[in-house]
Amino acid sequence: MVKKLLKYDFSALSKPLIPMYIVMLSIALFNRIVQFFESDGVAYNIFFISSTILFVISIAVSFVYTLAVCVVRFYKNLYSHQGYLTLTLPASHSEHILSKLISSVCAMAVTLLAVIISVSVCTAGDVFGEIIKAALYIFKQYFRLTKVHGAFYILEFILVLLATTVAELLTIFTSVTVGQLAKKNRILLAFGVYFGIYVAWQIIETVLLIIGAVFVNTDIAEKLLDYIAENTYQCIHIALIGFLLIQLAVSFAGFFITRKIMRTKLNLE
Amino acid sequence: MSELLKCTSLTKNYGHIAALKNVDLVVEGGKIIGLLGPNGSGKTTLIKLINGLLVPDGGEITILGNKPGVESKQSVAYLPDNDYLNPSMTALATAELFADFYPDFSIEAAKKMFGELGIDQNAKLKTLSKGNREKVCLILTMSRKAKLYVLDEPIAGVDPATRDYIISTILQNYNKEASVIISTHIISDIESALDEVIFLKGGEIVLHKSVDEIRNENNKSVDELFREVFKW
């Protein structure tokens, strides 16, 4: 059933996202064409700087826009009038959440790919060759330093990136789901819940920092620093895997809270 | 007759307000049932509970022995009382969506009805008139061979000619072994099609009888009895 739900979620997301990719690639292409007329003239500099600024803005906007499209799809398809159809389809609440999550993660990944392609278009030619050369050199040095650990760091980093995206999306889905419990100002409540979660995280981080600060200059801290110095490679693994586990815990909490509210407190418009 | 829908001491509250109070109800197959009552009597709450869009605070509800869930949703064809389809999809694409999810949906039947009603199946729903969008909703619901049809206010807000078409569409297209629950205020237009009626008042069932029983015992039409029971 998730496969069928995904078919319609991908279709709905592609409609607003494809034009955005076309615009971003067009800006990148324009920037590249401008570079063919390179000169010391004022006109060239104005065109080049303007198109570069525009391109950088388009990259930033593309991620925000993709996220907004995914969240709007989640809200409208499940909690607006469309929910009367979506939630009476023979699919479970878990399948609905999974479909929205997978389609959103894929949309973010496609946007990342579109950004990489756009940057490649912008830098096509000698500059692109230099970037590849520099990247290869950096990787060579990286693997020389980290040896076999390097490959695992990359894998762990990709998993952390994926888990962070999933956790962030599920936090937003949970906020939207809590927001729909209100009779009025549902969007406002959703923003409030998201802000509340953000503040709670900031408080937790601050408390941890304070606890850490208390232990500075103590024997425990010294022993810990010595251990990190002796086992640097392992400690990086522990840090990455620890962060991964935190993101997974946040994801599971978001998933189960969203599902619980959908099951028991559904309040369609 | 098979027991399609069973409610036992079904209760639903909205805060301190009781929308349904200990409702006991059994609906068997092969019946067209009018779910009648004034605004706020609990009709839509009952319908939402049947469709799993609300969870009861007390009691139990089963559809063919299953609590509302994935299995029951395969057996129930639901027509909500609002514009619930994605306006950026065409009528045909929406029919294909129904065909994808409901094995009992007949896309041929839907296309036939689109044609009969002159609905452009390739037009986006947002470009259709409100009346035509309502017809699309009805066509999609009635193109299923479901066990239980639950229609929430299907004839409200449409002209009398469309009302007649809607009633005839319901009568011609529903699965004869199935039951149809129709929630409405407009009783006179639909009375002749009904086998049974349920009167809901303040969240309680105050009457559940066959139309023949009402005519024989009360010597009144359903419309007349409704006006008497719900007189202010």
C-alpha cells in the first residue's frame, strides 16, 4: 500500500518542484553563459556578480521551498478536506506517515542533486576540472590520514545526514499533527509546537554544556581528554554513532506521537 | 440478513458536549436507510466513527465484524459532506486513484457516468462548477461495489433536477446486497427510496423503524413524523 501512496505523493510533489529545478538550472546556465564574456568591464562585473548572487539565493531557496512543499503536502493531504479521502483509503496510519516521509526525503535528495548539477553547470569547463582535482586531492589526503576509518566515517556521516533529515521532517510532521488538534489557528499552533521543541532542545544542550563546564579542570575531564587523544579514531566513530542514535530516537518519537494522534485525536477541517 | 454495521453503547464526546450517547444500532444488508436528524444531532459524528475518522470514547463499532481500520475501509464507500477531492487532479485521474486503492471500484462505470452527466473527465476539478464537483464525488462513491455506502448529505445544496439524478444514481448503482446509509435533512425527496429510517436527536437514537412500519403504525409519512418528533 505504501507503494501506491508513494505514487500519488511523488506526483503531487513533482508538480511544484520540477518548475523550481528548471528555474535553478536556468539561473546556473545564465551564469555560465555570462562567464563566456569575461572581461574587466563594469557591465560584465555587474552581470556576473548579480547572476552569482541570484544563483546562491536560488540554492538556499530551493531547500526551504522543497521543505515547505513537503510540509504543505503532508498537512493538506491528511488534515484538510482532502483527509476525508486520504484517511478513508484502505491504508494504515503508519503507511500514510511512511509514504509522506519517504517522498519528502526523496524530494530533498533530488533537490540536493539538482543543486550539485546546477553548480556543475555554473563551473563547467576549467573551473569544474580544478574542483574535481582539488576534491580528489582532499580525498587522497583524507584516506591517507584516516585509513580504513575514513570509509566508515563517510558511511556514518551519510547515515547521520539521512537520520537528521528524517528526524527534522518527523518533528515538523508531529508539530503539524499537534497543530490540527486546535479548532482555529492550526498553522500558528503548529509553528508554536515546533518552536517549543526547538527551545526544549536548546535548553537540553545548554544544561549539558553547563554540566560539561562543571567538569572542566577535573580529573575526570583530564582522563577523558587523554582517552580521546589515545583513541581519536574510535571516539569519532562513537560521536557519529551517538549522534545517529539520538536522531533515530527523535525520529521514532516523532513517528509514534504522530501516529497516536492520528489514531485517536483526528480532527479534520 | 448479514449484520453489516453494529454499534454497541457507542459514545462520543467533544469536550463536555456529548455528540453520541450510548447508541445501539444494527444495520443489515440490502437496505437503504435514512439517517435523519436536525443539525447537531450526531449524524456526521456517527458517520465519521463508521469511517474511522473519529475514535469512540465509549462502546464499540464494527463493520462486518471489524473495528474501523484498513479492512473496514475496503468495505465502506464514503461520500463526505464537503469538497474533499484534490482540486488540481482531473476527474479521470481521481477515478484512477480510486481504482488503484479500491479493488471493487469500476473505472468503466465511472467513465460511463461522467459521460452521461457531460462531465469533462480530463478537466481539473477546480475548473468544474460546485455542482459538477459534487456529481464527481457521488460518481466515484457509487462506482464502487462496496458492502456499505455511507452518504453524508448527498442531496444538500443542489437543484431539484440534480437531486433527482443523484437519487436515481444511488438507486441504480448500489450493490444490491449492500446497505446505503443516507444522512439528509431533505426527507420528502428521498422518502420513497428509503427502507428504514433512523431518527437521531441529541446524540441518541429516538426511532429506528422501517418506512412501512411508520406508515402503518403512525399513519404518517416519514417527513410528517420527522416534523412531529423534531418540532421546536
